[in-house]
Amino acid sequence: IPDSGHKYYLQFSTEDYRTGEDAGNCLATVLYPKKKSPPVVSIKCSHTKDQKEIQEEDNRFYQRIRHQSKPITGNNIPDSYGNIEPALEPVWALAVAGSSSIMWERSTETLGYFLAQVKSVRQWMRKDNFTEFDYTVLLHEIPTQEIISCHMRLAWLPGRPLKVKHFCAAPGVDEGSGAESGSAAGPSGKGANF
């Protein structure tokens, strides 16, 4: 599109992250603006999974996280052999979801990312109903092969979108994501809430 950027039309299928089951089909348009800013995405999906079933799975997942006797902590997820301890699967799943917002913000037509590893994670015990975690995640940048370290603070309550704040440091360059909703200029203070 002259003076705007490149627009792409996509059709793709989705699958349940944990089970690999078909989760539906999507149609999307993605505009990569000429100026340096996140892509503009419009997406419509048809779900093959019942929404009530999804809510029930989310609630089971939430209860598993919420009712820990002590805060969940972990390092190097997955380990060097690609294994994830079953007890840490929920925090890995949240890291995948949360880091997708970082990847969306940083992606361009020529750069893409995927979550390589959770270097560390710590759960914050809150008095309200939200679950909250501090992560250090490593994103693999394609095609440069660089590994980008990001601090991510994530809060979640079933039925609501994830709240994600983050700060990424590229090799030799500190780059905050800004102060707009869904990001932070730097790591938030100890125990800070959203």
C-alpha cells in the first residue's frame, strides 16, 4: 500500500497448545507500517472447541496455580534436553502466552521471534484473585540468531486478558518497550501490582 506499508492476508488453522487438537481456523490481515511500529493485525477465528470447555480448562489451570502452598519458582524451562517438569507446565504455558505480546511488538517483516527458554520465574502471592509472575525469558530472533533477554511481569485471571509489562535488553543496547498499556519502561519494583 503506497505510503503505508505492506499488507498480508492469511488463512491458517490453530491447535490447542497442550494437546495438539484442532482448535479452529482463522482469517487475518497484517499491515507492516513503513514507520517503525508494531504490525496492525485484524483477525477472525472460528473455534472448534466449545467455549464452556475452554473456560473450564482455564479454571482448572488457574486453580492449580492459585492453590500452591508456596510461591512457584523455577529456572531453565525447558532444560537443556527440552524437558519441562510437569509442575512447571502451567508457568511455561503462561510464559508462552505472555511472551507472544513481546514478540508481536518487536516483530517486523524481516524479524521474527520464538520463546527459547524461561531462564527464571517467580510467583508473587497476591491478596486479590489475580495470579502474578516475574519472568526472565530468552527470545530467539530469526534470522539473526540473536538471543534477546526480556524481563516480563505477568498477571492473569480467567476470563480476562493477560496483563503483561516487559523490558528487553538486546546485546549492547537497552531497549524499553515504552510506557503504553501492556508494557513498562523497565522492570517493576519488588511486589508491584498492576
